[in-house]
Amino acid sequence: MQLLKTNRLLNLVLGIAILDGGFVIAVQIFTFLITHFFAQIPSDPASLQSFSSVGKANFIISIISMLNLAVILYRISCIANGFKPDNFTCYKQAVRRLPFLIVLYLVGSIMLVALAIPTIQLLTSFFNVTLTKVQPIIIISMLALIPYALLACVYVIYEEKSPLKAIIATYKIVKHKISINMLAILSMLYAMPYCLKNFIPTIISAPYLALLTSLWFLFCHILTIVVYADTVEIKPVTKDKEEPKTTKVIIV
């Protein structure tokens, strides 16, 4: 039964990708390119001045990345709900909701740090291991939490909830509506590139591998939204009256 449901969701993902026409792929690739070519790494991690010199560029790239993510989430959520907004409408909605998305990022980061610090201290002290050995576990755990963060972002961008209400709504849907098996599958899919990196042939250069990972995350984003839309009857809140509020119909 779980396999049949997974196959049906994958068909829905394929249907959404076809209806989208490659727009979200282009947005994701653009995000990857500006991050790859313009993001800067501090030359001396121990120097605060080194961090400050690259802070402005990385901050602008982070804002652009969040904006593009909002565009992708809104576009896919709309298609999953039965209508296809134009590109301008997607960016207009993303710009309008970007401040709330930034607040959600900050709140989520604070919650993550508050959870991570005692966990790291517990692992390093109880199991008597170094931070380097714990690092893979931390990274995999962070990747496994992406589906939950993405659901909260959908509530902010598409359903136009406040960051706090989005977190509460995400907690409710995770606890009461989405199955544990499906959440586990989503978490494993997000963590898969990191887990398999040691098995990928070295003939694939790092930039191409990073691009493939970025596109894989886009697939995971679409699948997460499909799971959400399949679980909850989401209702469009866009104020553009020319867009019909139709029921969710995806034909593959």
C-alpha cells in the first residue's frame, strides 16, 4: 500500500513538472549559479575581519536564494492546487511575503541552535567523541529536518500565515495528518546526496556534483509540496482575481 501511494505521488510530481514547463528548474539553476560563482568563503575563519569582508556579498546571495525559494514554493503550490500563475505573479507574491520568510528563517535558526547545542554537548560528553566525529550526524540531522522547514515556508508563502502560526500549523500537520513513513522517506531523500557522496565516482567534478545535488533538492521540494497538497486541501489566498480557485486536479 505504501509503495502504491509513493508511486502515485511520484506520478503527481512528474505531472507538476510537466505543467510547470521548466520554470522552477531555471530558477533553481540560477540560484545555484549565483551561489557557486559569487558566494565567498572567509580566507581566515578565525578572523572576524575576514568574515566581515565577505558578509555583504553572502547576505545579498542569501536574500536572492530565499526569494527564489519562495517563488518555487508558490509556483508549485499553485499548480498542485489546480492553477498556474504567471512568472510575474510568483515573484510579486515572493517579494510581498519575503519579510515573513526571513523572520521564519531567524526563528527556525534560533530553534535549531537551541536544540543542537545541548545535543552536541551530550554526544561529545556521553560518548566521549570529538566534534569532528559527530559532524556527519549533525549534517544528516539538519538535512532530515528540511521537509519540516519547507512545510512551514509553504504556510508562510502560499497560505500567508505569520511565522508563528506557520510553525504551529506545521506541527499539527506533521503530528496528525502526514504519515510517519512518508516523513521518514522525505527526510532520507534530502539526506541521500550527503550519505552517497563517498560512493560517487571521482570523475564527476565538484561543481557538477553540486548542481546535481541542487536539482535533487528541487525534486525533493516538489515531492514535499505534493505530499502536503495530497494531505490537506489547501486553498489559494492570492488576491489576483483573474486566477481561478479551482480544485486540485493533476493528470499524468
